[in-house]
Amino acid sequence: MEAGGQLLRYTEVPNLQDRRDALLARRVCLLADLTEVDRGLNATVPVHQLPDEVVIEILAYLVVHGHGEATRPWRRLMEVCHRWRVIVCSTALFWRQVSVGRNLTWLMLCLERCGNAPLVDISFHEAAFPHHVLPPILASHASAIRSLAFPKVNWQWETSLTALFTLHMPALEQVAIENVNMGRLCTGLQVSGTQVPGLRSFSLSGFAVPDHLALCQKLRRIDFRNAPLPMGLRKFFADMQDKTQLQEILISDSYDEVPAMLQIPVPTAPPLDLPRVRKFHLNSGARPVIQHILYELRTHNATDISITGVVRAPQDVPGNDLFCTRLLPGPRRPLDVIPAFPAAVTSVVLRLQGRGPVVLEASSEKQRIHLAIADQSTWLLNYEHLLHICLTDVIALFSSAPVTSITVLSDRQYPTRCELWRILFSSFPQLETLTLTGLSVYSNMWDGLMEASTTRTAPEMACHRLKTIELDDVRLERNYDSLFSPISAALRYRAMHGCRLEMLRMRIKLYGLEDDLALRRTYFPALCTSVDTIVYHSY
């Protein structure tokens, strides 16, 4: 081995190297020959001679675990050979998930082939199915049914479904029923807790909720869409709380607006506590409905809360806020919905993208609240002051929380005043990361940061923990001076007073090579005096 300064190099041995190259070449040829021999050997074992357990394992991977076609590939599998057809037809495992259109014969065939296999899942996808024969056909298999789904039924199914649920189905865990005839509500459906004692999930759309649903003691999840309750809201959920194991509540309507004259009085009694509920989703197009439910119920232990409303016209946004007006009317705020939530929020995300909805999402280590506004008229997303009113909501709802991250995602240009940014930066002293995506006008944000930094009232500078700022889709207003001057001024001032930024990420729209050179030679070197690390992407 030769040694020379910083380089160490092994002396080559030509004879050994040549032998090694020759052996490697032979190895490649031998592997190719071996592959060809293996292929020939495998070809002598036709698929119809594979052991039954191997065939079942292969088909189970394709069929049972959903790795095959969207619809079960029965026809192709059974056409491989007679033996495969026998295996498919005689293995009950392959017939436990039954999807039925309007063919009664197919349902009877599937039930025959699944035999006495436990935990059968059946879904009916055609309203034209002869539903009146369901109770007698399913009676002999009632003890094995795990789930029933009826995604396309109409009011004519009501009597048949009620008769079906008189069967004793001890293994039934999930029921989903959707009435596709929105013009006619079904009001006579009955479900007996003694007949379906294992029911855990009940989804209902276009049907009135059965009277005695609370008798299903193992019920954990309810999903009601356009499904009127059989009694008052408070009494219904008090019964569910006392008699069931309810943990997930999903309520939504057809987004029909309730007449303006309908006013729901503020109750004098405190809201009903539902301490076991972990998931609470409320979607409604009627502000009074949202108001009524939030006045009556409180899910202070929920880890996943979602409230969705609707905006139809400018009069739906009368003031300087959006989410507070449409989703949290009156005294109800996140503090009332989840008492401990605002004190734990660390991340806030605001989305104003695509065709909506407009979303405000806040989360803590263990909880998440999702506020959304659906824009039925496309007016809201084109509203010039949308970002302004949304940031006002962010400040009003979460300024008392220890927020460390704020993200604004937008694909439109919404102007905002620097005064609003000043208030935002002053309201979140523990902010560490700020991410802005899709906003072309950034100068007011930097001016607001500068004002908040220079007009502080506390001993620490506003956002004294701010370490990372990410700007995506940055575009020029006039020139690079107009873009970088406020950035340099704000960051230089903060660095001089002990609040140096650690990371600045920028993704900038460039219009030529000269733009890239100007950034690298002039603007970024100047910023490096105030920022530890600059990450720059162009497109």
C-alpha cells in the first residue's frame, strides 16, 4: 500500500483482478442458465395440480383481502380449471362478503355456499331487489350475519326491513340504511335491542330513528343523516348515555336552511355532558340546528370534533368573522364544546383552497377540532376579505392557547392589512412556526411582524420564540426589492434584539435565469446576516 499525504491507495494486482472479472462473468451466465432451468421445471407443474391449501391461500389473498379486482373475480377464477371451480364453490371463506344487485338467485347461491360460516357481511345495492322475501331467506342464516348494508333503498323497503330486524341476529354488529328517495321520509322502522344484542354501529339516512334504539346496549357508533329523532335531543342522548356504550356521534342534514323566523331560545339548564363520546361530527346547513345541538350537548372528552355549516349568500357573513358566526353562535365557543381544549391547542391550520370548504382546524396532543364552511354559491371563496375574517376568527378563538404553529393554505390572492398581522403576531407569543402557502402578497405580513416587534408591551418581543417561517408560491408584485425589503427589515430588527430566525424556507416563481442570479448574489446573502439557514426552491 502506498501512502502519500491525505490519500491512501491499494496497489492493484493485475492477475487477481483478471481472475475476479472472469468469475463474475461466469456467475452471470450461470445464474441466467439456472433461471431458465427453473422456469422449465415450474412449467411442468400446472396450476390445477397445486395443493388445495396453496390455491385457497392464493385466492384468499385476491378475494378476501381485497387485492384483486374491484368486483370479486369469481368468473375468471372459476374458469381456470374444473378443480379451481370446485375449490372456489366449496370454500365458505370466499362467500362471507356478499354483494347483491337485484338478483335473488345470486343471494341464495351465496348463502348456500357460505354454509354455516360465521360473520357474514351482506350488502344490497339495488332498490329493485325483491325485498319482501328477505326475512324468510335470511332467517336460516341470521345467527351468522355480522353486517347488513342497504345503500340504495326507498320507502317501500320499510316494512321488509322492520320484519327483518325481528329476526334474532346475535352476531350482527353493523347496520347501514340509506333512503335514496329524499322526498319521502320513512317513519316506521323498528329495531329491537333484544333481537340484535351485539349491534355496535348504526347508520341511518332518510329514516326516522327507531324509538327503542337505546336498548341496543353495545351500541358505540351512530351516524344519522336526515334522520329525525323519536324524542327531544336531550332526552334521546341522555337515554343513549345511560343505556349504551356510545362513543361516536355523527349527525348531518340535507343542508336545507331553516326559516329565518325559527329562533331557538338559549336553554337555562347546562348542556348535557357525554363523557364517553370520543368522536363528534355535526354537519348542518341550518344555523339554528347547530346552535340547538351545541347548546344541549357537551363532549368534553372527545378527541375528534368536526362542525360543518353552509354559506349561501353575502348576508350569511354579516360581520368581521366567519366560523364564530356560522358555527359557534351565541356564547358557544370551543371552550364550551370541549372545556379543556383551548388551553391545550398547539397547532392551527386554515385552508382556503379549491372549491372549498373553508376549513379551520386546531389540534393539541390528544384532541382535534375541525370547523368547516361549505360554499354552495361559490361566493365565499371569491370574497376579497375572506382571509381577513378567517384570521380574525383564529385570533378570537385561539389567542389564549399555547399555539406554536400556524399554517395558512390558499390558492387565491387575498389581501390583508398589516394591522391584522400585527394583532395576530401579538396574540400568539409562543408561536414557533409560521407557514403561508399560495399567498402572493406577503409584504403586509412582514410589515405586521415589524410593527408587532417594535410596539411590544411585554418584556419579551412579540413571537419571541418564532424560529421558522415557510413561504410557498411566492410571486413578484413589482420587483424583488418590494418583496425582500420588508423581509430584510423585519428579520434584521428581530435579530438585533435577540430573536434571530433559525430557518426561512421560500418557494419562488421565477421568470428567467437572471432572477435566480439576482437572488443568489444579492438578496439571499443580505438575508443571511439575519437568518441562520435559508432554503430556496424555484419553479
